[in-house]
Amino acid sequence: MTIKAIQEEIIDEFSMFEEHNWDERYQYVIDLGKTLPLIDEQYKTEENTIKGCQSKVWLYGKEADEKIVFTADSDAILTKGIIAILIRTFSNQKAADILAADTHFIDKIGLKAHLSPTRANGLVSMIKQIKMYALAFDSKNQ
């Protein structure tokens, strides 16, 4: 499935909730975090910690069959849900596709606008780190 198709799927899922009912949306994000496959403990290192997040977030990416496979975890339930959305969107995709992808779907579901400023900064840092992995793998393969 393409990044764009996954993003559209996520937008559709969030459209099930009333636009102004953020309690339900937050609960859905938390529930998504509970489905996140656990990152191997060996990757919970300072090197894999995303800088700029209020809570601890670990992100690890490896290449498999010319695609990047991400795993992640967080010590905060809402943040874990946010990284789960990003992992679902960008894991198992080619580096060039990740680099070319926009993240407007985050605005369309209203997530960034309804986060505290520190969590919104953390979201930006998560996306930046995913793109950095893609850039590293893309340049390595050229």
C-alpha cells in the first residue's frame, strides 16, 4: 500500500469521530499506540531517542528488501499513539517515497492543532527523524 493510500485510510478513520470530540480522538490515538509492535530492548538507546520530544520516544529503522522497516516505542501513552500513526504510514516504504511524501494528513485529522506545543514539537521531531533515516538509506543506496 502506498503512503498516500495509508494516509487516506487514516483520514477516513478519524472522520468517524465528531469533529469537535477530541476525547474520542485522543482515545483512538491511545488505542493505536497499544497496537504498536514493541521495539526490541536493544534499540532503546540514547542514539535512537528522538530529540525534541517531551517524553521518551525511541525510533529504529532498518532496511529490508529495499524498504525501511521502523519500530518505535514511547513511555507516554498518547505519544506512543502518535508514533504508531507515523510508523503505520512510513514503515515498509522505500526511502525515496518517504522523502517525497508530505505529511498534510496530520493537519487533515487535526492532530497537530490539538496537541500541546511541546507534543506538537515532538511530532515534528518524529517526522524529521523518519525523514533522516530515509535520507541516510537513500544516499547509501545511490
